[in-house]
Amino acid sequence: MDALTLFGLVAVSLMLVCYACEGRGRGWVLGFAGSCALGSAYGFLQGAWPFGVVEAVWALVAWRRWLSAGRPPAR
């Protein structure tokens, strides 16, 4: 297994763990956002740019969810 494949395996594994634990606190949502960013980097580095783009979008969505998780709901 080369270094790039190991990086991708770690990134996707972190995404899975953070997603599964999101209900435990907003820190896990931030962890999911960060791991999606790592997954995006992996996609671009390995040449699968559609995967990289989709993961970048997921990272932004999760980051916005993290930002709004600490605020009271809008009326």
C-alpha cells in the first residue's frame, strides 16, 4: 500500500467515524468537515477530480452545520 492510498483510507475512515458520532456533540460535526476536506484532497491528488469536488462540497456543508449548531434556531 502506497502513502497516497493510506492517506485516502485514513481520511475516509475518519469521515465514517465522525459521521457516526455527530449526535454526540458539535465537535464531531467539525471533525466530519475536516475529514471531508482530507477526502477532497485525496480525490484531487489521485486524479479523481469529481470525487474531490463532491467531498469539498460536503466539507462546506458540514462546516456550515458546525457553525449553526451553536446558535439558537432562527424564528
